[in-house]
Amino acid sequence: MTEPFIEHEDIEDDELNLLAPQTHERFHCIVDKGQSLLRIDKYLFNCMGGASRNRIQDAADAGNILVNGKSVKSSYRVKPGDEISFILPHPANDYTIIPQNIPLNIVYEDEDLVLVNKQPNLVVHPGFGNFNGTLLNALAWHFQDNPDFDANSSQVGLVHRIDKDTSGLLLVAKTPEAKAHLCQQFFEKTTERTYNALVWGVIKEDSGTINGALARDPRDRMLFRVFAEDENPLAKHAITHYRVLERFPFCTLVECKLETGRTHQIRVHMKHIGHTLFNDDRYGGNEALKGLTTTKYRQFIKNCFEVCPRQALHAKTLGFTHPRTGKFMQFDSELPDDMKALLEKWRKYSPSE
């Protein structure tokens, strides 16, 4: 019998557990075909290694252990092929966020909140394999002289997240009151967010809407994909609106407006309609998906990948109601240098050259 694969991730969904008073981690596994019947708390305890059985039982009591999409108690006996998803709160001593002098681009700051224009290649939140060098470490440094801001308290800090290789605007709460107010706005979908993305292929229509529920791809648990209605009980409703900003010979610059905030939502939705993000290695955009077969064109694409060595995605605008004043605030951020250089290369490119 093979050892079960336990997949871990920090929760990234904007609407999931944001109002809970602690940070959570999500895990996923599929029970091996040769597994004998066994209580799920014991099964997960044997698989996890780092989690106590009491912690697992508490998660079951809270309804945070799902088997095939349904909540189960700790006495449930796992069967071969069961798909288990479960959420565990971080223990208070799981890790300590230490201040690190990492540059931050502060777009706006007042007594209640901070708005950061995150650079690419910066992990947002500490997790397995990334306990240092994160945005939270940078914020701990930024606030080290502020006695009211505890970087290790879940009552302040990040209100939402974006991927490591996605750049752009991130909202940070400096007080518990501000965090509760701002998280509620994300939960109720009253914030306004747009992203700029360069995608493969020339989009003919000027605008459109993608409505497709998202869940992990059973063939590759590191990927998400769109599922039809009732096809997957774990799939989450997701809507992305897009409009064309600029067309190039084999690519299109689009603005994407989110109604929901699912993990990898833009990346998966654009791939679903045949327009994978440029240089998105996880979803296959790091190859020349459109264009010519000439050596010169292949070299041009290689140069583009070197100029922007990540998915070409930037969280450009963010609008929200200020938690103290009640005023609606709208912010716009400048594209990072790598995306600027990438777009400039495409503007100068001609297929006839």
C-alpha cells in the first residue's frame, strides 16, 4: 500500500474563513486503493505527522473535515478512493513572523490600513517551505515601531492574498476593527478589483464574461480547472468579466474584473476560453501557444519570457469603503517594470520582420 499524498496549502480564497479569528491551512488527500477501514481521525493522524489527534478531532467537530464533499465526524471510517478535504487552524506557536527588511511599495497608509503594491516573486504569507522572506515579514519590519501592530496576530494584517508571481495591490489592516470591516466587504463582494493580464491569442470580442465553477483537477492536484454544474461538489462558483485593452499579433492585453476571488481564478478562466496567460508555467503558458514556427519568432518569445519570467498578471486597481470614514476609495497601481518591458516588446514586434 502506497503512502497517501497529503496536499497542503495556505487558504487564499478571499471569501473563505476571512472572518475567523485565526489563520487556517487547507489539506487534501485521496485514500489509497489498498486502505483498510479506519477511523478518519486516526487515518489523518497517521498521515499528517505534525498534527495532534485532538486537533484533528476538533476540526471534525467544527465541520471542517469533508469526505467526498460532505462533512463527517471523527468516527467516520475511511474507504479506498475517499476524497478528503480538511481545514486546520494554525496553532499559536506554529511559527513566528520575524521582521525582515524587505522593500515595500506603499501606495497609501493611514491609521487604519496600508495598501501595498506587491512586487512579483514575493510570497504573501509564511507557510511550509516559506517561513521567511514573505510580505508579512516585510510588514513586521515596517510596523516594528508601532506597539499596536502585532505581526503574529490574526486580528490584524492581510485582508486578501494574491499569488507569489502575481504583482499588484494588497490591502492590509492595522487594527482589528479595520480588518473585520474590510474582510466583510470582501466576503460580501462589495469591493471592486481589476487585473491586467497578457494572454495568448487574439481575442476577437471586445468584452465578455466567464462563469465557471473552480476546483482542483483530479489528474493534477496542483492545478485548478472549470467544472460543469453538479460535476464536482467541491467546485466553487466563480465569475470573471474581461475587456480587451490592446491587441498584438498573437497576444491580447486584457482587463479582468473579479466578482469572486477564487484561487488561480483569472489564470484558470482565461485558459478555459483558450487564452492562457502569457508565461504561466503552471497552466502551460510558458510555450509559444500562438504564432509562427520560425527560428526568429521562437527567439523572440524566448526573449519575452526572459524579460517577464512569470505569468503576466498584475492586480491593478482596488476599490473599497474605508472602515472609519465610510468613504469609497479607489486606487490604481502602475504596471511593474517586467510587464512594461514585455508589452513594449510586443508593440514593436512585426510578424513580417
